[in-house]
Amino acid sequence: MVVSRLALIAAACLVAALPAAAQDAPRTSTRFTLETDNPRAPEQEAVRFDTLDLHLTVLPERKAIEGVGILDFTVLAPVDRLSVELDTVFDVSEVQVDGQTIARDRWSNPEGRLTVQLPRPLAAGAKTRLRIAYGGSPRVAPRAPWDGGVVWATAPTGEPWIASAFQLNGCDLLFPCIDNSKAEPGRADVRFTVPSTVSAPGPGTFQGKTDNGDGTTTWAWSIRQPNIYAITLNVGPYVEVTGQYQSRFGNVVPMHFWHLKSDKPEDVARLFAEFPQMLDFFEATVGPYPFSDEKMGVVETPHLGMEHQTLNAYGNQYRIDGRGYDWLLQHEFAHEWFANQLTNWNADDMWLHEGLGSYMQPLYAGWLRGDHYMHRELADQREGLLNRAPIVSRSPKTVNDVYNRPGGPGGDIYSKGSLVAHTLRMTLGDADFYESLRILVYGRADPKPGNFTPQTRSTPEYNAIVNQVTGRNYDWFFNAYLYEASLPVLTRTREGNRLNLAWSTPAGVFPMPLDVSVNGEIRTVPMTDGRGHIDLPADAVVVIDPQNKVLRQDPLVDRMRPRR
């Protein structure tokens, strides 16, 4: 339903004039809603989420939305109900199944999992459509993007500037969905109706806009296989900059940047010039840009940033920090490969997103300016490790379990994950490492535009891929680095001219070979069964692992770590 702006303003003034006692207290999201990657209900596992058709009308004066979500499913096993997640802060005005309105006593949404009793049971192979009309004031983000919801801001030129970010809390803060990484829809068609004074960039490809004649405009977008937090709300007085990247793989990637009209032209030009440079790095290092048939998109937001498939949120304010590139743009863009093309099976495997994505920054620094700059970034990452919990617990977790709760790895999934990836590359060699990475991300070693689909992966699957590519068993590597909190400890003892080396880790035998520099000459010491030795001249100058290839416990680095 399209509502005129004058009517909205009048309604907002009427509400504001009511006595305080007559106004409802603000609703709060349930604990269930504020988790993402909750286990699916049996009826959710019994269906495939085929398409989402979503229409959101944005009401800036009220900080509210009106929405209609239409979800199409294929039944995989007999079901007598459908369930989707939707925040209880919204009022649901109507629920339909296959065009039939469901009586109010046949559906419920007590904690944020809206469950609908079907008019009749459905057998495997059936198709069904769920339509939900709803509205209200979505959760205001307490600290976007880390504590999610919607940010209602005002641009420097006075227009509404609105963005949503809910990676840590889930798609149900904004629209009905199955809030689990294993339940991405095959396609989403999204329309945003907003005041005509602003724009509404969206995910995927632009399908056109319609002037509704009442002071509002509807912007339409379509995206294939979006991840569960890719469909976001972005509204503002934007100017669009466009260009094309000539891919290494022979195709052309459209590039789009929506920035505030108040931004300095020189800042915009400098940042946009980084787009093709970053694309070239990732295509040369990992493989083809996964969404080249849609776009590489970036939108300026009133929060720091977030990886949203084909429309990354950027709020770094064009800062120059001495790296030689915009770190925020580069990190979020890395997630097009490590989050959007490759999606973790469960939040417990979040390091596949954040660790591999974070490793792209040292690699990019080296690609731009040489190995010295790569090692500088790796050293910065090393100093921040906590090692309080394993990166991967080997049990299902919600995103908040991983990021924010005691017993979770927290920030180690970024820096430690990156350093684990670097150690794996140094152990395997570039050829095997990058082949295993391509198979992980694309499902094949020879990705080309059009010959791959999005992948959902777990840490054990990556372990199996590494073993397959190398023809050797690297379980010991994953056991020591991913499933243990502590780092491997290297013990050195001297017996005459012999230097004895021994690894210890709770994971068991750790046969990681070591480079040793003896008077400037590097020798590689095999560490069969976790032990090895090297004979040395009496006055030798010895440096263990001179190129810092192996992540290990280092008391000196630990003493340098800032206290928290």
C-alpha cells in the first residue's frame, strides 16, 4: 500500500499530540530474534526456500515501515505448517497461504518464529506460497553494525539517511525469512517505496523505478541466491557513480557507487578508482568476481560498514590511514568471496568468512607494495590474539555465541583466522593453497564466469579439500590451529653442537617443519612426530623461522599485547 507523505506527517503529528499514557511503550525484540543462525524448526528443514518477493514502504517521519513479504517454498517432506522468523515488534495484519487468508487463531508469533497451520497438509513435491503483511517500527540499531537494526539519520543536506545492518542479529529484524545460513532463497525481488527526495539503492540488478505521484518513488531490485543478511535498507540523497571493470576472465563487471551528494568530488574519485584495482587483485588471487552478472556495488552509510552481497555498506568517510588503500572497503569487499559466494554451514565456522577475508588484507598490501607491507600487517594481526577459545568449537553456535559470549573466540576469528590461513599457505605452497581455496569458494578448481554456484561449507569440509588437493593428511594442522585455543609451543634445547626442536600442543602430534637460519643460510628441519634436530657450528647465529611462516606461541609477542 502506498501512503502519501502528507498523510504520514499528519498521522505522526496526531500520535505526538496524544497524552503520554495513551501511547504504547516501545516494543523490544525477543532474545530469540536477536540471535541469528538459530537451529531450524523441523518444518523449516522440510521445505526449500525458492523465492522472496518483498515490498517495503519506508516512513522516515515515523521511523517505521510497512511491508509485504511473499515467500515461495517447495516441499521436501510432508508438512502441516510453515514457519518463518519475524521480529515481534511488528504488527502482522494478514497471513495468507496460497491466496487463502489464515484465521488469527491458526497462526502465532510469540517469540519471533511465526508459525502458520496450513489449510491442509502438503506432500513432498508440492509448491506453496506464504504471504505476510506487517508494519511497525523496526529495532533501532544500538551500535551499528555490531549491534544491529535500522539507523535513522539525517544527511548533511537535511534529507533522511537510513540504513539497516543485521549480520549479528538476522534478517528477521526487517522482513520475514528463515534466519539460518542454510536457508538462503534462490532469488529475491525487492521493492522499496521511499520519499521522492531520496534514492533507494538495492541488492542485485536494478529493475526500474516508479513515480507514484504522491511524493513517493518505488525502486525495484532483483538478486539471485542472496545470503540471509544481504537484503538491506539504504535510503539517502545519493549521487550514483558508475563504471566498468574489464575482467581477467573476459567478461565485464558493472561498478556502482552511491555516495552522499554533499561529499567532496575528489574523495569520491579517489575511492572509486580503488574499485577496479581491488577487483583485479581478488580475481588474480582467488578467482572470478562471483556476481559479475549483477554488479559490484557500494553505498555510503551512517554506520561504519558491512558486507552486503552486491551492495557493500561503506562508512569509513574516505579516511587515509597510511596503508595505501581503504581498509574498510577492501575488507567488506573480500566478503563477496568469503561470506556471499562461500557461506559457512554454521556460525561456528565463521572464521571461513572473517579469517580468510582478513587474510586478503596482508595479501593485498603485498600485491600493491611488496612483502614488507604484507608482513607489517601480519605482525599487527599477531599482536592482538587472545587464544582464549578455539576458533571452531565443533558444535552448532549462533553468531552471538561466536562473537560476544564467554567461551566464544570473538575477534580471534579475524586475526588468528588470517594467521592460520597464512601458515597454511606457507605449509602447502602457493599452488596447493590457492587450488584448495578455489575449490572451497567455487566448488571447483577451474572457476570461470557462469560455471559455478554459491557454496555452503564447514571447517571439516575445508580440511578434506586440503587433503584431497595435496594427497596428504593435514588433519593435524586443523586439529592444532582450529580446534584448540592455545597455539603450538616450540621447545629448543642444545646438546653440544646439536639443536633439538620439539613441538607440543594438546591436539597431539604436530609435524610442522621449521626453517632455521644458520649464519644467514636457511635450512628446513623435518619435524617427524613433532621432533627434529639440526647440527650447528659452535659460534653459529641461529634464527628460528626467520620469515615468520609458522604461527606459534611467542612469550615476547604476548608481553607486547595490549591489556584488555
